[in-house]
Amino acid sequence: MRELAAHEEARQWCGPDRLAAGLARFGPAAAEAAPALRRFWLCTPHSYERPAYLKALAAIDPAGLDRAYTESLWDCESNARLLGIASAPDVPRVRQRLARLRDDPMEEPEVRAAAGERLAAGGR
């Protein structure tokens, strides 16, 4: 936690994704890290790190992540989109986005397949 806090205090947005992955292994016992992880998810300029923060939050304190999962459906990182596909709430906006991801010929094949499976399963 001290190292994560030091990164945040220094506004060093690069690198805490590894710390987040480590904290995730502690699950709810690392709850004090959740506020910082949420800020890192919001503030990082490194898109490739966002999935690590979201995975850590899901393991540590999953309450209130619907918005983050929904936003992840538009992320430039396919790993983030896959997290969104797996966990975004079943609402019309999400189903519409899933259909676009499934049908987009420029989308990653894994993302297209996951979106199609989620839609075929009835959204959830």
C-alpha cells in the first residue's frame, strides 16, 4: 500500500499496474487500496494499465464497478473491452455496444466472439 500511495502522491502513473495485480491476490483484505486503484483507473495516461486496475478492483471491492465495466466497452485496449463484455450490466446501451463489437469487422476476433457469446446468452 505504501508503494501504491507513493506512486499516487508523486503522480507517477506508470507502473502501478503490477502493484495492482499483487494487491488483487489479497482480495477484500486489501480494501484500503480500492480508493487509490479507482483513481489510478481514472487518471492513468497508459491505457494498457487500466485492465489491471479494474481486475484488482473486482477482486478487492467490486461494488460500484458497473460504470467502469460499461466504459471499458469503448476502451482502446482489447483486454479492457473483454472485461466490459464479461461484467457490464445488462442494459440496452450495453447490449447495443455488444452488438457493435460483435459485428465490427475491424474488431479483435476474441472480442467479437465474446460479445457474440454474451448476446447469445441473453446479455448476462
